[in-house]
Amino acid sequence: MRLIATVAAMRETSRGARREGKTMAFVPTMGYLHRGHLALLKEAKKRADLVVASIFVNPTQFNESEDFSSYPREPERDRKLLEENGVDILFLPATEEVYPEGFQTTIDVTGLSEGLCGSSRPGHFSAVATVVAKLFNILRPDVALFGEKDYQQLALIRRMNADLNFGISIVGVPTVREHDGLAMSSRNAGLSPEERKAAPSLYRALSRGRKLFERGERKAEAIIGEAKGVIENPIELDYLEIRDSETLAKIEEISGEAAFAIAARLGKTRLIDNIILKEK
Ligand code: PAF
């Protein structure tokens, strides 16, 4: 696996690959890799000649209340995992490389950034869109893969890709779960034993709602009400909502397909999850 730390070298390498007619799949990450990331890499390998992963803990997408400096990092373990999982190139830029002095451009995917996680994390999605756009421009991949767990992020990256004509094939990869249903996340490492015990009730709540949906219920309020009853202490619910799966607009009654999404605080950790409710 080749390590690249500068934008110039990364750009030159991807230009070279294109000249040789090689296709490139890109998996952007913030490190502290788990099985969810490995699923992205596995899918990436199927879709292109070269797999490029990036590790960049993007400071601008953390809110002040969150501690960017305490975001879990394990660079040596990550490198080993990426190498073992067939990554050809690891792009590992420093903060100054991504945000040189004078940097002042941001991208706003306006509608899709509002509501859900956008309400409690002002500026977060603009920061995500901006850094992903930069990475897309540096690498110019053919395919880019993102986890479906971050549903709102995936929806707005798809939108940005279409709106700004990046022409990249954006692939969403299903959420990977622990044995008890908890969605894999780097943030799970911050849970206390008590919080870890309660955390799977987020997915249980979504699954309870899905059961009601499968029995024929279509009213969002009824499904949400049923799901809420499952959430355990000490979880503080941020939102539990049913939205259009593409536009993320609020819906009262499901027809076709909808995203059922949850976000909650467990002590200092904020977790999110979602499932798709789909008519057969
Ligand atoms: O999902 C993530 O890990 C990050 O938001 C991403 C897409 C790498 C941008 O920093």
C-alpha cells in the first residue's frame, strides 16, 4: 500500500492511473476503522481497478461542544487494516495540506442539510460537503463509497455530486451491526458499560416501528410512537423521524419508501441509525 501525504502527489498519482486507463474507487474515512469501513473497502474492490482510502479527521465538521481532539485515533492499526483489506493507496493529508492559509470557500447543500442532524449540528454538513468536494477534486475517482448509517450525509453527497457535475458514481453500503444490532461506529468506543448496554435499543426501536409498518401501518406518527416505547434509559432522544428517503422531506403517511432515522445522546456520545421502510 502506498502512502501519500500531499495534495500534489495524490493528484499526480491519480492522473497517472487515469492515463493508464485504470478506474479508481474511493473510500473517505476519519480513521478508527471498524467492520463498517471494511464493508466499504470490500465493495470498493469489486468496483474498480484501484482502491484509494483517505484518513482525515476533518476539524471543521466538529461542533465546538464536541471535542475534535478526543475523536478516537489509532493510525498504526488503521494502516494495517487498510493494507490487509487490499487498499492500494492511502491518502493521509495533514490539516494544513487540506486547509492552507487563506482558505475560505464552503459548499452548502441547503435543503438536505436542514433538520435531522443538521438541527443539532450547525455547520456540520457544510463542512462535510466541502471536504468531500475537495477530496473528489483531488482524486477524481470513478466511484466513491459511503455508509448508509450516515443517511443524511449520503443523501447530500449524492445531491452535491449531481448538482456540481462531479460525475462520480456514489455507492451507499448497508450498515454493519454488532451482534445485538448496534450500528458500527467509531463513536461506540466512547460508551460507558451502562450506555453500551442501552445503545442497541436504538435499533430495536427502529425494528419495532418496522414491524408495525409491515403489519400495514402507514401513519408516521403511529410508527414513531410505537418505536419510542422501546428506547432505554439513559438514552436522551434527539430525534426519531420518518422522512422521504430521497429528499428527506417530512412525511405524515408513507407511500413507497421512507427513511426511519434516529439520533440520541448517551452521556457524551451521540449516536445515529436508520432503516428504510419499503412497501413490497
Ligand atoms: O463519514 C465520515 O467519516 C466523514 O464525514 C467523511 C465523509 C470522511 C468526511 O469527513
